[in-house]
Amino acid sequence: MAAKKQPEQALAEQWRDILALHARTQCELDRALHGHGLCASDFEVLDLLAEGAAADGGCAYRVQEISDRVHLSQSALSRLIGRLEKDGLVERAMCPEDRRGVRVALTAKGRALHGEVRPVQRAVLARMLSDAG
């Protein structure tokens, strides 16, 4: 019985280490991005939209597609998108192929801010994740 507990305990400890690294990294990202008027979740949405735009030039994601990629509840994501829209960083439009759907795209201001902040976010990730290894 004791032999079985050891691998299970190691697995639980590994999981806790992952959670702790995530929490520390999230806090560092929030601190680094705060001066730019963003939090880590804001940047994740901008980054996702920017990556999509880089692939096809003018991409807009449906809110459901964003929700599938960022780890936020639907209501939290809706509030976040509302804040980003109010700040002029994204715009929402009805989805032409499904009138119930909403698409979200970066504005020029959002693209510019993303370009400015991306190196800051990547530097925090590099530092935090290299320290973990």
C-alpha cells in the first residue's frame, strides 16, 4: 500500500507545483502589463486575435472560439471583451453566417498596443518558465 501512495503523492505534488507556477506567472504578468492598462487575461485575448490576424490578415473570432482558447467563463469573457471594446482595442460585429453569433476583431489601436506589449509579456514568460525548468 505504501508503494502506491508514493507515486500518487508525487503526482499530487507535481500538480501543486504546476498550479503554483501558474499563479506566480499570472501575478508577474498582471504586474508587468498593468502599466499598459491590461491584465494577463486582456493580453491573452489580444494575443489570440493578433495571431489569427497574422494568419489571414483580417481575422475575427467568434466569442465561442475565444472562449474555447482562453480559460475564462463565458460571462467573464463577455465582460473582458466589453472592457476591451470600450477602450477601443477590439470591435464586435454580428456574425454574417449566424446572426446569433458575435465576432470580435482587433482595431488598429488594439494591434498597436499588442505590438507594444507583446515583448513585455514574452519576457515575463521566458523568465518565469526558465526559472521553473
